[in-house]
Amino acid sequence: MEIYEAIGQDALIGILSHIFFIAITFYALQAFMLEKLFKKNKVFQIQLIYILVSITIGSAVSNFFLQISNWSGKLPYLF
């Protein structure tokens, strides 16, 4: 039963990590004035771009941290 708990914990950590970094990225993107790059009265499209870019960047950053964590846990097997 321990292996199933470990798999579940890994899944939960992965989900929370992705959500956290996507939210952080969305917050950080608010500093940019992307509205000036789009046509006027295209609010929905601008919001959609913010969401999609946030997911893309947030997921990449989350994967980076999860992989670093996973690899650092395996370093003791080197010695």
C-alpha cells in the first residue's frame, strides 16, 4: 500500500506545483500591457492569451522545479 500512497503524493505535489506556478505566472503577466498589441474591443482574446501564456510558462517552470527535486532525490545513489 506504500507505493500507492507515494504515487498519490507525487500526483498531488505535481498538481499543486502546476497550479501555483500558473497562478504566479498569471500574476506576473499582469505587469505587461498586452492590450496595446491587440486590436481594440478584443477583451476576450486578450484574456485568453493571458491564460494560455500563463499555462505554458507556469507548466514549464513547474516541470523544471519538479525535475530538479526528483533528480536531487536520486543523487545519493551516485555515491
